[in-house]
Amino acid sequence: MTDPNFLHAGDHVHLGPGVTGTRQTNPAVNLEDLPHVDAILLSHYHADHFDEKVEQSLRRDLPIITTPHAKDHLSNKANESFTNVNALDFWEDLTVDFTTSQSPPGTQPKPQIHVTGMPGTHVPPGPLAAANDLLGAVPPTNGWMLELGYATHQSPPQPPSDHSASTFQSGYRIYISGDTLLFDDLHKIPEMYSSHTGKSIDLMLIHLGGTTIPSPKVPLLMVTMDSKMGVQLMQVINADVTVPIHYDDYDVFLSPLSDFQKAVEEAGLHSKVVYLERGEEYRFEVKKEG
């Protein structure tokens, strides 16, 4: 599960000094109605991605993969800390093993997910970013590359690790942008993952909305991608399919989905976007050698 947020319409979150957000929508499913969760992938420690209800309700030994900043907070809580938090910085990686009811112990190949931290920034590079590093007003954020696949032998995960010599075979790649602005480091992603390297990206989940602080009525600073940046990132990443997410949950968004839809049409990229309503599914197949 990624960035769990299960507040309801009308609930409030704290997003930074003097900045709050009000939830505009209800979740498609309530937290207590979820199926078993194997792990959490948390892009950053912000209440609109990891709310108080989630923090109080999750079991303390649940594996969480997140930023070093978020690990510091989750592992050193005044009450009961989370005990299985793994920190990944940009380009660091780890492998998660899964045991399924269809795959008894010892069965080959073994399903795995390879997670790599991708660059992200909530604050424009430059003086503002330097000031934020000192003040800590806006938390650091990651994107993620998820490679779903199989290993043909059982081996314990070695986080963070370079598994280039292992038998892991990626059958599907998902890039999750996280709450980021468009900046130079994102151009390094297609250098590593593209059809030219034999590692094409199948799906991109792109965080949009053009989040502004302190509010859309007083838009002093934009901290997530708006529609223009979103289309530019589509052109940079060149994923087979893009699904926009996180663009209308709170009242801090300046750029509605309709802006992105218009920009996508103008760029001639409409065939590469899937729009999902809450509760809808997008299904795909993880390729398996042999």
C-alpha cells in the first residue's frame, strides 16, 4: 500500500508552519476494510500521505519503506514506535520477498518486488530549498521505481543492495512520482529505465494538482506538479501508460484534473493516459520468463 491516507471529507491535516489542508473527498475504502497489507511504501512524512488515524492504527511491526527523514520520525515516536522501517535515499534500493498461498515455500520462481528510491523535491531548487533545509518546514520526499518480478532462487533481501548479479527478473515496472516538482534530477530516470536500456517503464502514477501554500487563494509557492509540469514529465519518462493521482483530495490544489486532461490532448498524449475514478481498477500482467 502506498501513502495511506484514510481521512474523510471535512477532516483537517497539518502540512507545515501555518499551513493546513481540508479533505475534500472520502476514501474509496475505509482503513478497517482493507485486505491484509504486506508492506507500506511512504513517499514522505506528510499528514496527507500518512494521517494520524493510519499512524495510530497500523501494527507496529508492519514493514515500511520510506525516506530517511520519515524513518527518523516513525522509529523514534514518543509512544509506540514502528519497528520495521527501512530508509531509502535517491537511487538506493531493496528487494521485498512475498509468500503467497499459491506459492508454497520453496516454489520457484519466487515473487519479489524491487524498490528503488527516485529523486523528488517539494521545494524549487535554489535559495528556497536551502532555506527549507535549515528550517525543515517541508519534508524531503521520494519517488519510487517498483519492479515486480521473480527470483529463481530463494535468497534473503539485502537492503539496500545492487542485485545486478542476482537472478531477479523484472516483469513490470511502475514509476511513482511522489509529491515532486519537475526538476533536473528527474531526467536521470530515463537514462536508467528506458527502451534503450532494455528497462522500459510500463506504468507511471503521477502526483498532480499543483499544490500551493499557504493556499490556492494565496498561492505563494507551488510544491507539486501542475498540469504543464505533468505533461512535461510524461514526455521525459515516456511510460507506456500514465495514471494521474492525488490531485483533488484536499483544498490545497490549484490545478484541477481538467487542466491536465486539456494539456494531454494538446500534446497528443491522450492514448497514453488512463483516468480512474475512486474504486476503479487498472489491471496488468507481470511477465514471467518461461
